[in-house]
Amino acid sequence: MGLREAFASVIASPGTLLPVLREDPGRVQGRFGLSDAELAVLAGVDGESYAFMAEESGAKRRIHLSVGLPRTVNELAEHQPEVLDAFLTTTTLTEDLDDPMGIVRACEGLLAFDGLPPATADFGRFELDQYLLLNDPVAAEACRPGPFARLPHAAGAPLALSPAVRVATYGHDVTDPEAPVRLPREEVTVLLQRAWDAPLRAYRIGAGTGLLLARCDGTLTGREAAREADLPEAETLDLLERLVSGDIVRAAPAIVHQGRPTA
């Protein structure tokens, strides 16, 4: 804790912390571990300036949230504005919003907010997973068109998910056509795949496929993955062949991109 955190807290909740700062400055000093000089700096800003900074900070933060979680923020603004306002006005701004990762941290802060309904939080995680995949340079390189050579059979090769793929499980059906307005409580596993010349694809997959993909970590062959997931070998190897053909799973030693191994 320090002066920066103290400023951020006052800006986040000027109506709550300013009276404490004026009436019991020692309490604020102890809470944030401030020196006398730092306390004087904090107390030297007038209330109107704090209120202005709070408004500007909240507006900027909301813009950044809308970049990473556009549909989630829109749903909150339309149907639960009090939740969004509570987050913006009662939580401490600690992320640097001029840093690209600041958007991610701001979104993570909203998704961890106690007042956020669980269904909305699940859909927000779904949106953030998409944002992270779309902004991952390794994923971008992985789906770049190029001469790939793959093994004809996945049975005996160590397998790994393509870097352009993510698999996640959510407690609500984030794939529902009416989401995020309608989010049935149902555990679903979703595969996200980034493509070079097409929108991000989201596929709802079965529990067995999810278990299998979780074992495609680059250390197990197709047969080993089937055995680890306790799935029928013949059907599993057939599925893995289709996943390799779709570049969802890669047979690690056999991938060549522009003449160089990439596994």
C-alpha cells in the first residue's frame, strides 16, 4: 500500500473516503502506510477535484471494459446498471488503462466483483477468453496460412492443442442463442478456434471430447490420451484424426511451418 493506492481508493469512492480523510486523517494514514508528507499531498486535493477525477476515471474504465467485454457491459448497462455503477464507484482502480494488459485486468476485476450475478460472470469469462485469444500473437502466428505437414495418423504421435485454440468450461450455457439475456444454468464446455480469414469460432463440445482435449498437452500419443480419458480407442483415434485435420489438435513432431518445426 502507498500513496498511489490511497489516491486510487479516494478517487473510486470520494463520498466515502473524503469525510474520513478530513475527520480522521490518521486512520487513512495508517490504512495505506503513508508518511506525513504523503498524507499532506492526499489531503491537499479538494473535494471537487476528487469528484471530477472519479467521474473521468469511471468513464475511462467503462470504455476499457467495453473493449474486452462489450456484450457483458451492454447487458449490465441495459438491465442492471446499478451493478456496473457499484463496481465503477466502489472498487479501487489499480490497473494502468494505458497498458494493453490494463484492459484485461479491468475486465478481471469486474468478473470478480461480488455484486456481479454468476450467470453474467460466466458470460463475461466467455467474452474475455475470446478477447485474449484474438489478441494473442502466438495464436495469430499459429493460424497464419502456410505449408503445414502433418502425420497421416495421430495414434502414435504426441498431440497438443493448436495455439489458436482454447477450451473452457462454464457453469451456464454461454452459447445459448439469446445470451447474455438468457443464460440457462447448465455446465458447458466450449472450444474457441481462431481462424486467419474468418471470425472466431465457438463450438460447444461434449464432456468426453473435453476430457480428451485436456490430455492433448504434447506429452501423450493418441492411444495414450484415449487410455487416460478412459475412452474407446478406435472411436477416439477416429475423432483425433478429424481434430488434426481441422487443425484443432496438432501431431507435434510432424508440423512444419515455412520449413521450420513449430511444435
